[in-house]
Amino acid sequence: MFFYCKKAKCLLGKSESSQTDIHCPGCDGEHSVKELEKEGSHVFVFNIEEQVRRILEDADTHIGLTQRERSVDMSDIEQSKGYGERGLGQDDISVSWNADGVSLYESSQCSIWSNQLQINELPLKHRVKRIVLAGLRFGGENREIDLFLKPFVHEMNKLSSNGFLWTATDATRKHTRVLPGQGLVDTVARCGVMGIMQYNGTHGCAWWEQEGKVVPKGKGTTRVYPVQSVNCQLRTDASMRHYVSEAERQGQPVMGMTKTSVIFFLAFFKYQLGSYWITCMRYVLVT
């Protein structure tokens, strides 16, 4: 369990069993462990390395991992252009991750947030059964998602750089790095994860550098992003990082970018243009 300070918006680290107070370097204050637990100022962090090691050392999983079928068809993540640019070694793997929250019930102000990982190199039947749980958080504030994801970023950076050793079913020792793949988040969580304006705000589109326009809807208004054939630029990883630097220098949003997201510090990760749901499944449903 990791505690955090809501005032300073910083992680306070783990609490020892005998510890009653934790010092916050951000606000220079002392926080009672019991009060932090009571107000929900904590996140649950799970060991990614140990979970992945158990999956890889499982006999059924290992057979599926070593007998992967290769194809020139664009049928899975492994055939994508982005996957080929990861620079994975023979024994390296990548993970797709999903951070999302769900209300306890319809009118609840409290949500359960989870961060779950799938190993892309596993066959689908093993992939969906062997989910890795990286973290859990209970709370209703989407603004604190950076604090929720910070331990995940820290551990993934170690796994992608240093990797770990594990024993295959034939008793051979292997060294595997775990690299981050695509991150999948819904519309509500996306602004917090990306450090971007809400989807109903100016330049709130996560894919296009478009201001959008306000149109009437019912008794009020809503912001829409009409399809444009000219003067509309796609966002890129480089442009988003540039606009974040400008936003922090100017002290105001630039092209919708508001802050440096903790995901910017996730090694080997780049923002991708579009998502599987938006660019593929939406049109399958329409047709």
C-alpha cells in the first residue's frame, strides 16, 4: 500500500507496520497513517515482476509462448507497425495496459480504479485468462490518476531496462525485459492520463489538434469536433510533448495540453494515433 498527500499531490511511499505518522516533503507536514487510510489517500500496488514470472513459468503458457504463429496478415498486435518498432529481443515481451474506473453503484461518488496488463505475445486464450493486476485505487477524483500510475511507471521502467531472470519448463534460465505497449483508457480517464483538456473543452480531442465548436444540444450546448479535410493536424507523441513544455512555460493550456503526465516518464512508450476501439470496432458496429 502506497500513501499520498492530497494537498501536495505527491506519493509518501509505503508505511511500515509500526509507523503511525508519515512526513510529506511536499507540504512539510506530518500525516497520520490512520487518517490517510480513513480518507482513502492510498493506492494498492502489486508486484508486476512476480506475476509475470509465474505466468511465464507455467507449462501451458510456455508452450503457447514458444509456438506462436507468424503471419503477414494484420490480425493482431504483433503484426502492427508500432509493435515492430519496439526493439524486442528474442525473450522479451510487451504488455498492453488499461487504467479505468467504475462506480460502486449508479449514484455513488466512489469508484474502484484498476490498472490491468495483458501480455501481447501470449495466444489470445492465455492472454485473456492471465491478467496481471498492477494497481487498485478507491476514490472518486480522476485528478489523482497520476499518483495512481506513478508506481506502475517506476516498476515498468525497471522491467524494461533491467528485466528479470526466470526458469523455463526445460530448466533453462532466460532473461526477459517487459516493455510497455499501448495504453487503453476511456474518454473520462483519458484527459488525466494524457494531461489534456476534457473532451468537452477547447482542443479537447485526443487525436486532432482541433479547437472544436460549441453547438446547441437540448436545453444547453455541447462541444463537437467536425470532420475537416484541410488545416487539421494529427497529434503526435513529439507534438504533445512540445505543447506540454509550452503550457508549463506559459502557465496555461497550449493546444489542449495542460500538464506533464506521469506517462511521459514511461520508458519505451509513445502515444499512438487512435485506439483499437475508435479506429476499428466503432466502424464494425456501424456497418
